[in-house]
Amino acid sequence: MRIARYRIVAALRRRDQQFRADWVERELPERVDPAKHVGLLATLRLDPADLADAPSP
């Protein structure tokens, strides 16, 4: 499972965390591996299950 970076950025912007959203845009790849970035997602208080892309039919 990968997470599109724009979903993380959008979630942070909805919470009015502009500086964190800007950092994520600069530092993370387009497709984020939640297993590799589990600590960061926890720090940002983001649940990977809420951000995952819908499976393709």
C-alpha cells in the first residue's frame, strides 16, 4: 500500500498545518510507503488507513 503525497498534504492543510504541509511537499516522494514512514505519520497524527488510495477495480 502506498499513499499519494498530496493526500498527506491535503490532510495537514485542512488542519491548518501549513508549515508541515510545505515540508512534506519538499521532503517526501510522490508515493509514500507507510511502513517506511510510520514514525513520521504517527508524529503528524495521520492514520495511513485514512489516507490510502482506493484500490483499483
